[in-house]
Amino acid sequence: MRDNIHDVIIIGGSYAGLSAAMQLGRARRKVLVIDDGLRRNRFASHSHGFLTQDGVDPAVLAATARAQVMKYPTVRWVSARADTAQRIESANDADGAAFEVNVGNERHVSRRLLLATGVKDILPEIVGLQQRWGKSVFHCPYCHGYELNQGQIGVIAGSAISMHHALMLPDWGPTTLLLNNAFEPDAEQLKALASRGASIEQSPIEAITGHADVQLADGRTLPFAGLFVLAHFELASHIPQQLNLDMEHGPIGSVIKTDTVRETSMPGVFACGDVARPMASVALAVGDGNLAGASLHRSLMFSAI
Ligand SMILES: Cc1cc2nc3c(=O)[nH]c(=O)nc-3n(C[C@H](O)[C@H](O)[C@H](O)COP(=O)(O)OP(=O)(O)OC[C@H]3O[C@@H](n4cnc5c(N)ncnc54)[C@H](O)[C@@H]3O)c2cc1C
């Protein structure tokens, strides 16, 4: 039995999960990475803001990371979706298996569990928006604002939270807040928008066409270099809920609550990357995974769970 037990099962083998796997592989620990290949940024062809890799195709980043991690002989990979994960109630101390993960008919067991399962974006239902996501419609100005070359930027309002986008984006180009019946700015908000030089468009949006051309209900079409939307997010996997982990709730979505070393409310279960932080980026996911990997290693050595 002992030989079949992994030190750590990592669910989610993108930037955060692979970064943790590298730490653990370098400590010669037995790791199983389970991943079904649905990275959050799979819609984009360029990733920005990660030192040494600025502008690289995010698929190439992930493939290079995976190739580097899989050179460590104690790391195994399964390309599949993990269906369930649970604490083994009758954990056998001699074996040390504490968690089981089911992938189809296969059962895998481990001493520790890492969730790096990410989140998925819930986009507003506007004709033409989904197919332009990551290409000319974005959420993160730091990731994609610079490449708009100070051209016209449209912010599609989802609620009053879109004020945040509208006030930030003038640093990347002349900005129009497209209200789309989502909210009505009050006097103070109007003043703030004016002080940042952002203009307002009242007519609702009918569709997005061309590169990022917004067709309005009143018949006009406004062409933009790029559009930003307020995307809400959901966890990409229901395993955190299955494990009944404590969550942190924010205005656009909830993430798994962790302590400073990335351990969750269930001892022995760690979480890193977008699934455990509201502010998302590849660099932050990699840093988080690095921390979680080292924390898991210490937990294996020094903590009873
Ligand atoms: C359109 C777009 C563009 C972006 N551009 C940038 C950019 O330019 N720069 C930047 O820094 N950030 C960018 N981001 C943000 C970036 O994508 C995320 O911060 C990053 O992917 C987080 O990495 P992660 O490893 O936490 O999660 P993810 O990359 O989302 O990976 C999670 C992995 O877990 C897997 N998974 C989930 N559940 C299961 C399960 N049950 N079983 C098996 N596998 C599972 C998924 O298939 C996926 O492979 C962008 C995001 C979007 C949406």
C-alpha cells in the first residue's frame, strides 16, 4: 500500500499547480498532478506582465512549465478531470494516507492535497462578446491595456463596480463608460469620471461586431481598440465545496480561504493560485504555487494532520 501513496496530489496542473509540483519534485517527493487542461487564459494568445515571459503565448508558458516539471522523476501526470476528493475517515497511520481523489474509476491516495483548480469567468450576455474574450475584450488592464496603444477604450458596465475600471483605464487610453442600463452614476461618480477624463454613453448595447465595434440601440456604432468588462467568477471545480472548505467572499466571486502558508480550513489541504486569491495573474499564481509547494513539504515533515 505504502508505495501507492503519493505525498501530494495536486488537482490543477496550470501555473500555480505546476509551480508547487516543481518545489515538491525538487525535494524528491512523490507527486501526482491531475489536470484537464482548461486554463483560465486559454482564450488569449499573448500573456503579459510575467517577468522574462512578457508577450509569450500562455499555452507555450504552460507547456514549457509542464515539460520542466515532468523532468523530475517523482512527479506523475494524469490528463483527466478529478471528480471527487475526500478525507479518508479511517486513515491508517502506518500508511499515512489521508486523502483520496477519484478520477473516473481510478482512486488515488495521498498524504496531502493541493487544490490549484482556478476559476472560470462568467461573462455578460452580449451578442458577440464571448468570441472576443481574451482577444479584444478583457478584464485586466495590467494584462492587456498597454497593447491597445492608447487607442479608444470602452468599459462595459456590469454594475457600479465598473466605476473602478472606468477610473483606472484612462491611464491606458481615452475611455468611454458604456452604461448599458447597468447603473446610473450619482453626482459624485460623475465628478470622479470627469476628473479622469472618462466620457459616458447612455444608449444600451445591441451587439459587438468587427474588432471591438459596439453597436448601440440608437443605431450608432462606436469603434474601440479594446473593451473591458466586469466578469464575475466561479470556482472551476466543485471539489472545494465537497470538502466544505471555508471561503472568502468578494464583490465579484468567492475564493478558498487560506492562511499565510496557503493551508485551508481543513488540515492537510492547501490551495493556491486563482482559486485562493481574488487578484489574479500568472506571476501571482506561480509565486503562490512556489509557497504552497514549500509549505506542503514542511507539513509532510513536521505536521501531524
Ligand atoms: C482572457 C484572459 C487573459 C488573461 N491574460 C493574462 C495575462 O496576460 N497575464 C497574466 O498574468 N494573467 C492573465 N490572466 C489571468 C491568468 O489566466 C490566471 O491568473 C492564471 O491562469 C491562474 O493560474 P492558476 O494555475 O491558478 O489557474 P488556471 O490557469 O485557471 O488553471 C487551473 C487548472 O486546473 C484545472 N482543473 C480545474 N478543476 C479540475 C478538476 N476537477 N480536475 C482536473 N483539473 C482541474 C483546469 O483545467 C486548469 O488547467 C488572464 C485571464 C483571462 C481570463
